[in-house]
Amino acid sequence: MSLMPSELAGRLGARLSNAEGGVPLARIALPGSAQAQDLCFLAPGARTPVDQRCGAWLAAADFGQPNTLVATDVVLACARAASWLAPRRSAGHRAARTTEIAATARIAPGAVIGAGVHIGEHACIAQHVVLEDGVTIGAYSEVGVGSVLRNHASIGNRVRIGSHCAIGEDGLAYLRDGQAWRAMPAFGSVEIGDDVVLLAHTVVQAGVLGDTVVAHGCVLDSQVLIGHDSVIGAHTAIAGQTAVAGAARIGRGCRIGGKVGIGEGVSIAEGVTVTAMSMVSRSLERAHAHYSSGWPAEPSRRWWRRVAWLRRSGE
């Protein structure tokens, strides 16, 4: 589907500034990736590129560029625009092209290989794996039974992906639009470094405004969730059922226990240990420190006496 800038502005309730003819808009993209028929989304706080060529702009204010759609809530307008314009992946991700599979790679029967997929030397792809268009698998890497990799995910060398993992899935980046929830388009992808281990049922979401990154040497246990736009530093280990919310930053060499919850946008310094079942709702800035929260198990009678004391204290 394509829309003229004036038509899209009407649908979004945006003001069209500096109208200069215009071309039909087919996609929505970020600066640096936008092409001649794209609507270029300028996120709040983003640097204004003066040399970007695109069909139109979507911004929070008029900054002198032709065909600028000025919206009061530019992020919500971007999410609405994605109803008609497909997102273009960031410039670092290759468009789907000829599939290249190394002669030494092993592809099990029943695996689904999309267009433009690259599979390196001695890689092993198990049964019922789905590699969607543009996915890259490095040399000597393994992808377990039933795993799905999409949205141009890039997997390094000697990576082990367990069974039924989901790499490059859309993240929980939703905005309130009246009574409904509207998804932000994902412009980024997933980048997984060399020598990473992802055990079964782990989910790594695609980035929205950038890539989600799991750096080299990381180990992620089963049922770990890495939210969109998060960055996991090199040689960090994360135990099972831990959830890392969107845009979190975890430093290199960290140890994160099981069932830990790490909040949106939280940063954790390098070498930090977070014990099991902790809730991390603020940044942990002291490197190589130990952090805990929650309450260790104790005899039930003692626990209920403690609860009764807390209730009386509140009164």
C-alpha cells in the first residue's frame, strides 16, 4: 500500500508542513535507512540529519525539511502509520537476496529456509527449524528443533541455540491509543555474538529503534526473555525464567540468578551479581557488587509472625 504525504497526514491527524509535491509513501524507516519513497520517523531526542533523502518526515516539530508531518504525539503517530506502511529494517541489515548455504552445513529434513538466508560452514540446523528471510547463521553454530529465527536475525559463530527458541520475535512495545493498544513497528533486529549459548525456550525480541544485542560468550538458561532493544554484555550468564524488559543494559561479566525481573531501561554495571528472584527496578551502578531482594524461605510459623508484625506496624 502507498499513500501520498497529504493523505497520510489526514489519517494521522498531523499537520503537513513545507508541502512540496511529494511521492507515494510505501514504507516507514529511521534516519540512515530511509529511501526515496519512505516516511522517515524522527524519534524524540534523535539527532536531526540534514542530508537524509526520503519521501516525507514524521516529527514532533517543524525543522525545515519538505513534507514534514508534525504530530503532537509523534511516537503514537509512528505506531499508527505502521497500519499502512511496513517498517524498513535498519541500514545494517541486509535485504533478502540469494540464499547461501555452505557445502558443509547440515540441514535436517523439515527445516524451512527463507530467501536471503546465509548458513556458515559446518552449521547444523535441526528438524522443524524456521529461518525466515535474511537470517544469518555463523560457522559451527547449532539451531535446535523447532526454533524460529526471523526479522533478519544475525547469529555469530559457534553459537548453540536450544530447542524451541524464538529469536527476532516482535517485542512488547505497545502504546495506548484510546481504549486500544497499538504496536510500535520494529526497525531493528537481533545480533548474537560468537560463542553464545541459548538454552531451550529462550526468547530474544527484535529491537524497535535499534538492535537487541547478546554479546559474545553469554550463556542464557532455558525460558529467559530478553526484551526489545536490550543489550547483554559479553560473558554474562542469566539463569532460567529471568525476564529482561525492553531497553535494559546489562554489563559484561554479570551473573543474574533465576526468576529475576529487570525493569525497562535499567542499567547494570559490569561484573554485578543479582541473586535469584530479585526485582531490579532501578539501575545498579556499582561494578562487581552483589544485589539481592525478595525474602528467603523460612519456617511458616516464623514467617506469619513476621507478617502479623508488619501489619501491626502499618496500623
